[in-house]
Amino acid sequence: MSGTRSTKGGTLRLRLYVAGESPNSVAAIRHLRAVLAGYPSLHAELEIIDVLKSPEAGMRARVLVTPTMVKVAPSPERRITGNLKDTNALVAVLGLTEAPRE
Amino acid sequence: MSDARGEVGTLQILLAEAEQTIEALRSGQVDAVAGGAGVTPILLQVAQDRLRHSEELFRSVFDGALDAMLLVDSTGRCRDANAAAFDLFGRSRDQLVDEDPGAFYSADFDVAAARAQVAKDGRLRGELTVVRPDGTQRQVDFVTTRNIQPGLTLSVLRDITERKRLEAQFHQAQKMEAIGVLAGGVAHDFNNTLCVILSFASMVISDLKPEDPVRADIEEIARAGERAADLTRQLLAFSRKQILQPRVLDLGQAVLGMERMLRRLLSEAIELSLPTSRSLGRVLADPGQVEQIVINLAVNARDAMPGGGKLTIETVNVELDADYAALHHGVVPGRYVMLAITDTGAGMDAATQERMFEPFFTTKEVGKGTGLGLAMVFGIVKQSQGHIWVYSELGQGTTFKVYFPRVEGAVSATPSAPPEPQTLRGHETVLLVEDEERVRMATRTILQRHGYNVLDAQSGGDALIISEQFPAKVHLLLTDLVMPRMSGRQVAERLLPLRPDMKVLYVSGYTEDSLVHHGVLNAGIAFLQKPITPTALLRKVREVLDG
């Protein structure tokens, strides 16, 4: 059961910018939730923002394409674009050092 | 150094992110691209789509609405209208759009005040009347809302003409019901009084020698009493408290049977036509009452055509459907036979039509009409489960349409009129039960003077005791139907097992008794309706005793 470790600096704050229920947006939500579920001890806050409903929020965050996930905290801010099916890339952006064991 | 390294690190991260973004774009993992110079403003497109969608939604609501909708600009011009509005206003698109709809409302609606109100409160709700190009009017309920789109007010108008009409019909029905109750009560009280007047007048006349100078005066009293009795009968008919003896009828044949009488009634200048159909349905109605309906409506038609004209009395099968029933208070959908009486006379204005069925309402000169003719027609039709409607236009003429529900079954044979009794006298024993003392006394005296042996009882209980103590045969039980405690019917039920040969004759001014169901008399029951003249009483007593 070892091999999991949360990032340093406490809560992981994430914003996932999606476009309604478009396929890649839905997939991104699913992939992100699956990864987070693999780290039960991780304290993460996930905010999902639909740019179709609040385009201004997307503009403010300079999100040019959806889906885009922004790691707001802990710094540095990192972002990743796409449907997040590349779990290794996602884990790297999140700052999680190791993938959970199956 | 560390700063520079930090910046390089940040740039590397940004580059990596940019590469990742491009890879994500390349591999189709991205849904939408937004903002930024040179990037297709998909979000703008999305926003435009949403706007277009909401416009389409508005359009489909606007076009598909059953209520009329008008978009009016600040100058009062109609900028757009839906199909329901074209229907409501009776105008094409060209005749409505770009026009001021305020010009199409009746004059009693203050368009300027309404617009000011909308400008102030943002919204106005009310009623107004739309006048169509052909002059017909529609009553509407409307809501006007300001700034539904910049500079445009939206008015939604609902046609409530039919609802208003139904409400008016309902109020009319209630009013007629109330007047009916009043008239029925008056007639009931009047009956007994008339009975006494007529009985004693008749007795005094028979006591007087033909040359007696008082005789003419008493005869005048009797005639006045007869006229009053006639009015009472008509009032009872109106208040639906008359006792009907319905039979299965062919209305067309019934009307044809009246042709000679009708021709006598009408002037030569009136052309009479009586179309009917061979396959006419049957109705259940009292033939005497049908005759009353036809005569009254024919007389009215005649009086509406002093210079001559055409009177058509048509009988035809009709089907009243749910749509018709929805527009006519009290109508049950189904198959009916319609009796339509159409004249080419003066017609009636709306005020007259509203009151024409009220008793004592007349447009004829004082002394020319009683104002009871149509009231009686109305009562008879309603009591026969029928409906009556009138269509009239000033100068064009009037049509009364009377609907009777259709029934199955063969036309009943017309019972032959009972033979005129040879004599009005008799020797038989009559048990008379009547709770009204003056009436009892008058009836007893009449019968005794014509040779009958009369046992009189003031209640059902008394009648049972008298019967028990009377050792000989009682030939006839003559009883009022409606009495406190024991009804005439109960008296008969108690006495008949003991005296099976005894004949029974009921008297009543009233239909509210178990003997009669909704005023319809069971066949085979001998019955006299108050007010009764002495001759009618003596004749009926003989008829029942000899029958």
C-alpha cells in the first residue's frame, strides 16, 4: 500500500475548464476524477468551469482551448490541455510523484 | 543566477505546456478554441448559436401560440404579429403589421391611457374589445409587457368571447330558475283561491234563475276566474311545475297535424311552410305541450310580421356535439330533433332577447299580450329535457330552435278522447281528501249538489279512519297529492288493499310528489291539475267512475 504521497504544501486546488458536455470535456472530467480517486489520502478541491456558461471565466484564466486543467495551488501554476487520457502526464502536472499501484 | 534559472525553468514549463496543448489539438482531444488573435472565436460562435436558438424558441412560441401576440414599437405601430392575432383581428398580415392596433379596439378602450400605464409600470393587464373589419366584436383578456425586446412591447391577447357568452348564459339560467321558483310559489297559492272562487261562482249561477239580474255579474266573476286560472296554468308551465304526460312522438307529424289550426291563426299574408324529414327521429314529449310551444311561437312570429311574410316550421334530426355543448350552457351532447320556427319579421334587439323568456315581459301593446307565452314555452322545453335558443336580427327575422332529445321506440297511439259524459251527475260515494279547508268545502259542495255522497277528510289519517268506519262501498277516492304527513299516494296505497274496487283520482297543482317523477306522470293514473273548474272536476269524476 505504500507508494502514494501527496504533494507538499497541503490542499491541491484544481480548475478544470470544459465546454458543456462535449466528448473531450466529459472524458477529461472522468479521467481526472479517476486519477484523484487513486490517491485516497490526497486533499484535493476540484472546480469545474463550463466556459459555455461563463465564457468570461475562461477568458480571465486565458484558457484558449477546452478542456484545460489548471493546477492553481500549490504553486507553481501548471496547466494541461486535452482529455487527460495520458495519466502519466497528468500525474506529473499534478506533482504526484508516483502512480498508485493497481 | 537562481532568478535566471528560475525564469528558464518557467519558460521550459510554458513551452512544455504549449507543446502539450498543440499535441492535444493535433490528436483531437480538444473541444473548443476561444479568444486570442488569429484563433477562431468559437465561443463567440457558441454565443451566437445560443442567441439564435433563443430567438428560434421565441419565434416558435410566438408563431405557435393559441393566444394572439403583437409586438408594438414605441410609436404604437405593430411590428410583428402571429397567426392567432390575424385570426383574432380578422386581418391579414398586411392589414395588421405596420398599423396601429389601437385603431382596432372598441372606442371605450383608452389606448393612450393604457400605453402610459405600460410605460410607467412596465406591464398592464385588462380586458378590451377587438372590432373586426366585418363589424363583429371579440372580447379579449390582454397582458402587455414593456421592453420585451429593446423598444418593443409585447401584447398577448386571449379571446374570451365564448367564455363570456357561457357566463352570460349561466347567469340567465340562474335568473330564470329564480323567477321560476317565485312564479311557481305564486301560482300554487293562487290555485286554491281560484278553485274556491270558481266553485262558488258556479254554484251561485246554478242556483239562480236564468232571468235573475245578478246572474250576468256572477258569470263575469266566473269568466275572470277562468282567465286567472289560465294565467296560473301558464305560470306553472314556466316554472316547470306542470304535470306532463309525455308520449313517444314524431314531431314532424305532430306539426303537420296542426296545419289547419295554424292557418286559421295566421293571416292570409303569411306564407306557411312545414318541411319535415321522412326519417325524423322520435322524441318523448307531451303532445299538448308541443302544441302549446308551436302555437305560442307561431303567434309571436305572426305578430312580428304585421305586413305579412314567411313562417317556416321545420323539423329535422340534429347531432349536438361536444363543441356545441361547450358553447351552450346545460346542453348534453347527443342526438336531438330540432323544431325550428323561422319568421321574416321585425326581429329582436339584444335587450329584448335577453329578457324575452321572463314572465310578464312583453313588447306588445298593453292588453295585447300577457308576457307569458315565451315564458311558458321556455318552461315546457326545459321540463321536457330540451333546449331552446333564439337567433334574431333586427329587420331580418327570428328563428327559435327547440331541441328535444331523441328516443328509440314506436310512436305511441294517440289515445282517443274519452267520450263526453252523458251527465255530470252521479249517486256514488266519493271519499274526498284535501288539507286546504276552503277547497275541500267547495269541492264537497259541488259534488253533493250533483248527487254524490261525499265523505270528506282533511288528512290521510282521517281518510283511513273514515274508510274503516264506513260500512258501504266507496266508489272513488278523490285526493290531493301533496299533503303534509301522508301524501295522496300513500292514502291510496293504504286503502286499495282494503277496497280493491275503489277508483282513484289525484288532484294537484304541483309536481313535487313521488307519484310524478320530475313532473312526468306514470301512465294509467287518473289526474287533475289545479286550478280545477267545477265542470272539469265533474267530468273527470264521471270519466273515472265510468272508465
